[in-house]
Amino acid sequence: MSQSLYILIVGCGRLGAALANRLSRLGHSVVVVDVNEAAFRALSSDFGGFQQVGDAAELSVLRQADIHRADALLAVTGEDTLNLMVAQVAQTVFRVDKVLARVFDPAREAIYQTFNIATISPTSLAVEDFIHRL
Ligand code: AMP
């Protein structure tokens, strides 16, 4: 990730805000979307990106966030199903190059794979880390 990318982060919760802060510090253009305006309080004072309030299930909200020019989209709301839907729309409708979705339920990862959506499961990562460090 050497060049500056336009990165759309959907969900500004514990994970989304941490990603936004880090990626912004790395020099990327970051837009964070969240349905709850209060969620943006988790962004650090030096966050240099943009905030967009709205329901990511609505195409108009994604359009307002300029999804058509995004190089990458990270779907990290607290809802697995919504993350799948947003990731799929980003990939198939807006042709976003790099799309990643968070999925809590490892059993759902197979469904994502049938849609060709790349996933990261905090649950699976935690299982590996717990066992590794035991
Ligand atoms: P966390 O579980 O702490 O990573 O937080 C998940 C974030 O996703 C919260 O800030 C929620 O407000 C946000 N979120 C949930 N549903 C939506 C939605 N439909 N559109 C945008 N953001 C959402």
C-alpha cells in the first residue's frame, strides 16, 4: 500500500474507527460511513478523512460517499448480513477493486465465498490466537 488510496469504511465502531485512524495516518483518503453520528466520536483528533452519516444499506448513502471512485471498501458494521450486502454491491455494482468484509460467524464465511467476497472473521482469528498462546 505505498500509493495513497481512496478507502471507504462502512461502520465506525470499534473496528471501523481504529482502521480509519490508522489508514488516515498512513496518508490514505478515508471516508467513514455510519448510521449513528455519535460513532464518529471514536475517530482521533488527527483523523484527516471525511464522515458520512447514513444507513449503508441505502445505495444513495454509498453514492454520497463517492463509492464509484473508491479503490477499496471495508465493510465492518456490526451486522454480518449487512456487511455481505454492502460488499457485494461494492464489488458487482460499483466495481470497487479491493473489498473486504468482517464476518463474526465463521459458519457464514462459506456463503460469502459463494459470492466471491473476501472475509475476515475476528472469531476465527481469536480462536487461532487463543490456541496458539495457550
Ligand atoms: P462495532 O460492532 O463496535 O464494530 O460497531 C459497528 C458499527 O456499525 C456501529 O458504529 C454501528 O452504528 C454501525 N452500523 C450498524 N448498522 C449500520 C448501517 N446500517 N449503516 C452504517 N453503519 C451501521
